Amino acid sequence: MTLEKLIETTQPLQVKGQGTWDITGIEIDSRRIKEGNAFVALRGTQADGHEYIGKALELGAKAVICETLPETLAEGGAYVQYPDTEEVVGRLATHFYGDPTQRMKLIGVTGTNGKTTIATLLYQMFRRFGYKCGLCSTVCNYIDGTPVPTEVTTPDPITLNRLLGQMADEGCEYAFMEVSSHSVTQKRIGGLTFAGGIFTNLTRDHLDYHKTFENYRDAKKGFFDMLPKEAFAITNADDKNGMVMLQNTKATTRTYSLRAAADFKARILEEGFDGMNLEVDGTEVFVQFVGRFNVSNLLAVYGAARMMGREKEEVLLALSAMRPVNGRFESIRSKEGVTAIVDYAHTPDALVNVLTTINEVLQHRGECWTVCGAGGNRDKGKRPLMAQESVKHSDRVIITSDNPRFEEPQDIINDMMAGLDEEQKRKVVCIVDRREAIRTACMMAKPGDVILVAGKGHEDYQIIKGVKHHFDDHEVIREAFGISDN
């Protein structure tokens, strides 16, 4: 694609340099630049891309897209100036990769909890219906059935559009995507056209970045504000911020609820650790999921599928055959009758949801153990809250490491313990080593007890001093229970 073609849908302030340039790719990371690429200089939270323009040119960049022109312009290249490169980079990437969301329907899921489950179940369901589909999720990206590893909930706009372009090129008719608050604020989804949006819920998270809850809420709302009138917007009427999301959207709106009047309704008839009998829009169905929060997730999936033209009976049949997403309320049972639940819960509200579910099913027939920590270099304000909710809803608590990143694990544990009074601390043991913490819970729990191992879910690593080490909660639990992986 020529540079002229690349920028034709945007309005640059000026273009410096003469000649015709064929652009072979777009990058925002100067280290990835290859011959003939365009380098987009972004002013990020950690670094300013303008400082790496020279490096990009050395590596073969033929065009520089920036907000401030360098004092000296290198010969043989082009410079395109915009008032805000963050605003334009998504549109440039979308155009370069052939406008993928004009070639398939993209459905976005946003909220604090439930995004991965909803997006993944929709992806699985529509593949079951016979469609080629793509998935962008925290756990893994998929191009139809081919996995593509992921490290963040929503990739940068270049990576995202490249991935969506590959999906469209492979003939995918639908793509389902988690939309993080960061991606809205940082305009990573700029240039994409969504056919539908789903809101799950809103609780405290990422305040280290957004600073206030209102900023966090407004970032989520911004996703619905950008939906076109041809799209649908489904919101959780049980969440106090659910209707806020729809205030300014142009899309067709629908609601789902377990408690209030809504377009899509469900209630729990019976539940155990193997699943639940539900009534969904007047029809009974058994699902292999547990917990009120999962009923809400399933109802969002059901509503979205109905809005996408599927019949009620086929949607319910598909839901009855599905299993929980990796690391989302996954149960492992020992030969002695101890049940361990692995869940990604890493916010106070997510912990409450999971622990409430465990206690509702357990009904005091055994004790509830919780093993949890908090991530390093993230919102410190939620640490004492995590400890408080764990103690409030558990019989025994072991506080341990999650991903300490560049912080000292003991400092994080101390922050969590600071939220507890002396009486609450009597229920708590602190074990810095996560493997030892999980093994201790598995050894001390009695038949009939349930152990929640929270915080990491699908993750198979720990980040310590910035280095990734292999670590999988599932593996540690099976080893402690004496269960073979085969």
C-alpha cells in the first residue's frame, strides 16, 4: 500500500518529503521496524515514541507519523504530522489491513468481570452453529480453531487490526472480543466497527491507571457511545451502572437480568458443584456452570445470540453442552472428597461473587478455604479490600503471592493484612510462596471442604522481579491431591 493510500481517509496537518513510498507495514514499537514500514510515534504513559524516530529510520522505516516533526528531517523518507497520533493510529491500521470489520461482524464485551467467559462462549457457540469465528480474549486469541497467544486483554491497535485482518482473510464471519477500559481510553479500538456490544458489570479495578471510579466507568461507557445505529447494545440491568452505559448510544438496546424486569430473564431452580438447573425466558435448561454470576454471563450470551438472529431453542441447547472457560470456576476434586476451585477472581467484587456461590452450594456442610494474593505494581487500594472479603466469606484464609512483578511479595501481603482487625487476623495464615500456600490448604482441608484458589485462573506463570516463571495453579493442586495429569 502506498503512503498516499494509507493516509487517504485521514486529515494530516502536513506531509513532508517527496516521492512515492510503498508501505510494507505499520509499527508503534521501533524495535519491530522492518524495511519499508511506517513508524507511528505515540506519547505513551511509559515512553514517548518521538524519542525513537531516529532508531526507526535506522532500521528501515520509510515514513514517520508523528505529532511533532524532528528538527532535522532525514532524506529519502516521508513525515506525516497529526495533532494526535493516538487518535489516528487505529484508523490507519484498520485501513492498512483491509478494513476487517467491514468484512465480518465484530461483537465487543466490556465490564469488570465476565468478559472472558462471555466472549469465549459466544465464540464456541457460533462455531458450533457452523460459522468460522475469531476470538480476542485474555486467555488466548483464536483465528477459527487456530490459537494465537496473547498477553493483554486488548492488544495495541496495530496488533489488533493485523489479527482481525487475518480472521477476515481466513473467512471468519464473526469475531468476539473483550474490550478493556484501557483500549477505549487509549483509542486502541479506533477505526473498528462493532456490530454489537455487551456490558457485564462494573466494580473497582484499574484505578492505578484511571485514578477515579468515574473515569473508569466513563471509559466503559465510551465504548457504547461509539456503537453505530445498526449495532445492538445489551446491558446488565442488575448492575447499578448498567443503564448508564446506554444513555448516549445510537445502537438498538436490550437488557438482561436475574432480578428486575428485562428483555432476557433467568432464575436458578437448583444448583450444585456440577452445574445448575435454570429457567431462561420460561424454558428449563441444565448448564455445567455454577453461581449467580455465571447465570448473568450465560444470560448475556443468550441475549447476544438472540440479537444475532439465532432461535431460542438452539441457543439453549448449545449452552447446555458448554463447559466453563479455563480458569473460571474450574473444579478439581480429590479422591478424599476435597473440592478445589480455580478462579481468576482478582478484584474484591469477583471474590465476593465466587465465595458467595461456594457458600450457597456448600450450605455449611464443610469449610470454605481461600488462597489469594494481589498483583504487584497495580491498584494498591484494592489489597485490603481483597483480604476483608476473603475473611468475611471464608472459614480459613491463606494470603500469598500472586504476580508480585517488581514489588516485594511480603510488602503486598502486608498491604492486604492492613485491612484486617486482630479478630479477623486469627483466621488468616500468610505464606509468601504460592506453591506452599496451595499445598498447605490442600493438606489441611477435610473431606467435604472447598478450597478457592483465586487470582491467577488461566495464567500459567508468575512474574517475579519482572521475570516470568512457569506456575500453574491447576498443576499444583493436582500434585497436592495426588492426581495424574494424564
